[in-house]
Amino acid sequence: MLQTLWHFLFSFFPRAICQGPADEKEDEARNTTPLPGPGEKGPKMLGKPQDRGTDPTERRPTILLVVGPAEHFPKKIVKAGDKDLDGQLDFEEFVHYLQDHEKKLRLVFKSLDKKNDGRIDAQEIVQSLRDLGVKISEQQAEKILKSMDKNGTMTIDWNEWRDYHLLHPVENIPEIILYWKHSTIFDVGENLTVPDEFTVEERQTGMWWRHLVAGGGAGAVSRTCTAPLDRLKVLMQVHASRSNNMCIVGGFTQMIREGGPRSLWRGNGINVLKIAPESAIKFMAYEQIKRFIGTDQEMLRIHERLLAGSLAGAIAQSSIYPMEVLKTRMALRKTGQYSGMLDCAKNILSKEGMAAFYKGYIPNMLGIIPYAGIDLAVYETLKNAWLQRYAVNSADPGVFVLLACGTISSTCGQLASYPLALVRTRMQAQASVEGAPEVTMRGLFKHILKTEGAFGLYRGLAPNFMKVIPAVSISYVVYENLKMTLGVQSR
């Protein structure tokens, strides 16, 4: 390790020079700083004790590593190794960073070495990325190899792997997945997305719950900011028809006239409140279903993610579905109809019974597959297209690419499942009348198609699409800020 350390010290700090004691004053004049020794923040001579005499004037020349100010260090290395958070790396911190990072790189190398022959070839890179849901050709894998291969064998051994990555704080190939996290970042008010993957390290260090908390907080802020558009969507889904052609401006005017500006946020309280239990149940169910599937891989393949995510979503939705009905009823209520959520729940229970809390359950469950499937498929397609075309030195797509991919995939998922969502909302809004026949999903579809045509299945689509871009943007910004507050390092 010491040999490796010196190799990288001299390759990373090209201004390493050989100096004697008389040269130290020149360092101060040039405003440069010798690399600190263990346990020190200031300059330190690096050499054997026997090389230093008791008389300073008799000391032999010793090696000093002269480096520029802290801002010349790559920010990621400083951030990864700075244990005392003083914005710079001392010698001990740098050594600790290299030792810790080399251990992680060793684990990743072993996981990529499918043949256990001590070398990684193009086929192993293709297979490893395929396991993560990223498809690349063998020619693209060979390009990756060439960037690390020193001897032209088109395979990389441990030394080549370590030398390439040691001073780059990228811990493993799953960083592609970490950069491209989806459902915890983007909250568009829908609850049918496939949960995110978390690495073994994230689960062991407790970073997973910080991501979930950050995602929940981002969702709460995002939903609150876009609540007026969400309530307008619900009103148009339930009340708009050929005879009552409600438009966006007219809908907002009607809401404000009936209940004032505060009425724009009706139903938002329960919509925010259900984020925490739903996210927790979905995450726990997802992890259990992954074990049941029996895969021994850290990251699931796409079809496995869709299966596990859909089942986890169904379990979570079944658990909190009464809150979905309450949200719809609260959004549609008139001024003074209910004093609050509990009053609304009591009213439904006393007049309609427990079954009323599961109205629209079947179309809601049926909507999980088209929404989650298309959302995930479109996002993965866009991700793979970007990685194949633009990911030369980094898997980091940047903010705008992430926002664009999240917006497009969510929009496609909503478009596919929207008729089921509309029927679900109408069934939730329908108050049961004693002696009257219950409204069924099939009957409602027939009625809408007969009276309004296929267009009737897309009432409220405009405000629903209008809220996607602000919802995605707001949730991303809040998510990133909450991550920093909770101590989650951005990659």
C-alpha cells in the first residue's frame, strides 16, 4: 500500500520537488504549502528519522511534496476524505482515503470478475452492466477497457483497475444507478412508480432512510406547490362533461368563487400525510419481494424490478387506499361540508359503511402495471440512449437530462393509465345511496364512452400535464437540499 501511496502522491502532485532546509522559506514566499504529515495540519518533512541530524544545518536534503492551495485538489477527493470537515486534506486523511477507497475498489473488481481469473474482459463488463439494466455493445465495452488497459491485452488486471480508479472517488459500477435514481427524486403526485434500488453500502450505512426522508420531504413540498392544479384535475375528472365543458381558467374561477383562495388546497393535507406510510410500506415490501424472487444480485434486472415494484406498489396502495378515497372526497367537498379529515371519515363510515373506503380499488390496482411499466421502460430507454451516446468519462447526466427524462417517462406513464385513473376517481367520488345499484368499473367505462366518447376518458388531462414539469423541478431541488441537510453526499 505504501508503494502505491507514493506512486499516486507523485503522479497526483506533479510539483513534488527535492528541497533542503534552506528552501523552506521560499515555499512561504511562493504561497505554497508542503503536504502535512500524520496528525498535523502544517508543513512536515517526509523522511527517515536517521536522515535528520540534531543540528538543523547538518540535515540532509529531504523530500517535500509541495502542493497548491486546497482549492486545487479535485473537490470530490477532498469531500470524500475530509474527516474533520475543514475543507482540506492532511496527510492522515489522504492516506485513510486511499486505504478505504482501495478496499472498495477491490470488492468491485471481484464482483466484475465473473470468471474469477483475476482479469476483467469486455464480456464481463457487458454482463455486469446488463445486470444493472444498462445495455451496451461489446465494442462500447472495449472502449471502456482501452481507457484502463496499459499493456494492450484488452483485459484489465487488479493493478490497472486500481491505478485508474484510486484517485477518482467512484466506488462502483452501480454509480450509474445512483446518478439515475428516479422515483425518490421525481414526485408528480402519482403513487404507482417502481421503488428505487439501494446498494448494499447504502443499506448498511443507513443512507437508504435518508434518501427516503429526503424523497418524502421533496414530495410534500412538490405536492403542496402543485395542489391547485391537482384539485382542478379531480374536479374536471368528476364534473366535466359535454354539457359542463369546464376549462382551466373557469375551473380556478369557480373554486375561488366558492371557497376563496384557500379552497385551492383542499385535499392537500391528506395527500401529503399519506406519503410517509406509503413510502415505508412500499420500501419494506419491495425488499421482501426481492428476497422472495431469490436473486443473488445486488441490482435487479428490469423485468424483476417491474415485478417486484408492481407487487410492492399493490401492497402499499392496499394498505393506504382509504386515504386515497378521503383525499378525493376532501378535494370535492363544498365549504362547510366537513370540519376536517376525521369528520369526513366518520361521515363516510356512518352513511356508506367500510366498503366505501375501497371504492375504485380495482381500476387503481389495474393502473399500476401500465403506469409503472411504461414509466420504467421509457426512463430506462432514455437513460441507456444517453449513456451510449454521451457517457464517455462519467455516468453523471446532469440536472437537465435527469429532469427531462423524468418528465417524459412520467408523462408517458400517466397517459397510458389515465382512463383507469379517471374511472377510479369517479368511483371514489360516488356517494353510496341506500337501495341504489353500485357503480361498477365496467358500467362506468360504458357510460363514459356512450355519452362522451373516448375523449371523456381524458377529462382533466391538461392540468395533470401542466403540473408535471413544476412538480419534477421542485421535488428535485428540494430533494438535493434535503440530502445535503441529512448528510447524504451527492455523487
